[in-house]
Amino acid sequence: MPEPTTRHGSPARRLLGVLAEHDQGKGLHFDQRTRDRWCLHGTGYVVRSATFRELAADQLIDVGDSNEDPVTITELGRAYHAAVLEGPR
């Protein structure tokens, strides 16, 4: 598994965990709240745009091509989450 190019902070780790837990292959929809903030549809969970960019740059998530596309966790993102964030079981 390639090493991510950035050291992911708490917001990025949390977003990756949310996606790992809830994305069943169709992705999750986020609604734009402000220019820089997005809310997971139907919840109060808010994420900054930079957090999406950080994870997408390492190919851990796919944000699609437009603001209406769902955000999905990639296979690499699932592997990274399981190996690095969840740790050995």
C-alpha cells in the first residue's frame, strides 16, 4: 500500500472513518453549507473543503466531478483505514 503524501490530522481521519463505516459502494452525499464547508446529508456533521482535498490527493477518497456527486471511499482508502487508523486486531 503506498504511503500517503501527507500526515492526516484528526478531521481527515474522522471523515475517512465515517466513509469507511457508512459508504456501501454508492457514496455519501454532502450538502454545501458555505463556500468552504459541507454537511453530510441529513446530519449535523460538517467538513471543510480542505479535508476532502487532503484525502483525495492521496487517492483515499473520490469526490467525483461536481458538487452533486457522492463522496466515496476508495479501496486504497479502506485499506489505509483498516491498517493505519484501526490498527491490528
